[in-house]
Amino acid sequence: MAKSQLEAVFGGPLDAAGITDAAVQRLVAEQTPESEVLEFKQALWSRSPRPRPPWTEEQEFAKDVGALANHRGGVLLVGVSEVGGVATSIAPFSIVTSSEAEERRLRQALVNDLAPPANTEFVWIPTINGEWLSEAEVAERYRRRFLAHADEAVRVEQVVARGQDALRSASGVWLFAAAIPELPVAGVLDQETVDAFEEWHRSSLQVSPSAGPCKRTAAVLPLRARWAAQIVAWHRSHVTNGPTEAVNNLAKRIKRVAFGLVNFRHHRVRCLLYAGKPDWTLLPTIQP
């Protein structure tokens, strides 16, 4: 019902073919009102400044998406001004980086601040200040995207090289993986930040003498002290290696159940089957 209602508003499907500059122009000309499945927003949710405020624009975005997802779903149309819930004018906005970078940032906000993350599609209307991009502008954006991918490849090679240098003096056989964040963030984890966290850590564990000893607090104290730097890093970047650790734990669990595996191909097949619904027709095609 919501989909058909929105398709009637835009005059086409809810993708790049239907949500176009002409459709938005018509929507404003007809003074279309907001509804349970359609909301207008004048500007894009901005990147959070440093230091991070108590409530960020990314959290506001997650809240807006969650409100629609918890009801009937819908469309958040950015770049349209409204008065009293009625579309009045187009408010074009500029993007400092690229639409791909902004989409990654907003998707990361959904992962961080919305559980479970809502199924969200982004449709970017290719206009700047109401004008279509010229060929030169399109070429420049593709060039920036290519250079960004090239820089990421160089950074991975640098991390690999540093890891190899660190392991040259180590004995035994090592397997290490190099990764860089897909969504870089501003700021560094410096000593001043660590000191501030440790001060908060000490003050938050102060217990009133009348309250008596707290076994739970005493147990958490060494854990928080040991992982202080990692906790601070999470609160600054909101990037985690949790999914990687989950996959590693799955592989180790299968190995424990089998009391060790000497055939890598068999181990790989077991991991693939355990991780999801097995498609037995693909089993002969799996190669080590």
C-alpha cells in the first residue's frame, strides 16, 4: 500500500528511474503535503563535529529512518523545503566529498544507532543547484573515485609491508590480514584522549562507603583498564572489527568440534556450510 501510494506521488517506480529531478519539480509545483510515508528535509544530515556532541546528525538520521521503518516504510526526500508540512521549494545541497562517501557515512550511522538496521535504499538525483552535471563534472567525480580506490590499495600495501617487517624477527608460521577502514574518520587517538578516558574511568568507579563493596564493579575494573584504548577508539570512530572476530570464532568452533582438521578443503567446506543455508549443487565447484 505504501509503495503504490508513493509511486503515484512520484509518477514512477521508487528508484532512479522514478525519483528524478522532474518528479521532484512536479511534487513542489503541486504543493504535495507530507504524509505517513513521505517526509521532506531541507538539508542533508551533516557530519558530526569533533568533539562528538551528545546527539549527532547521524543519530537524527537513524531516528528518522527508524520512525518510518517501524510504521509502513516510506521516503525521506532531502533537498525540499516545506512550510506546515507542504512542499514549497527545492533546496539543492552540495556534497563536499562524493555521494558514495556520504552514503557510506549514513549507512554506518544506521549500523551504529539502529537495531536491527532498516533495509534502506539511496537514490541520488544527479543535479547541482538545480542543474545537471556537465560531462567534465561527471568525469571529475569518476576521477576522484578512482583515485580514492587507488589510495586505499596503496594503504593496504603499506600496512602489509609494516606487518611483514614486524614478523621478520618472529619464529614460527604466521598468517596475518591487513585492512583499512572503509569509512575514514577525522581525529586521532592521542595520549590526551586516553588520559581523559582513564580519569572518567576512575571517577565512575567511585562507590559511596555506605553502599558497601560491589563485586560486579570490582570485576569490571580490570577489564576496562585493559581495554581502555580500544574503548576510546570505538567511541571516536564507531568502527569495529566485530564481524571479523565473529567469522574467526565460527572457523575455530568448527575446528574444535572436529578435534582438529588437517585438510584445508574440508575445513573450508564445513565453514561455508555452517555459515548459511547450504546449496549442495555448488559443492563440486568449491576449490581450496
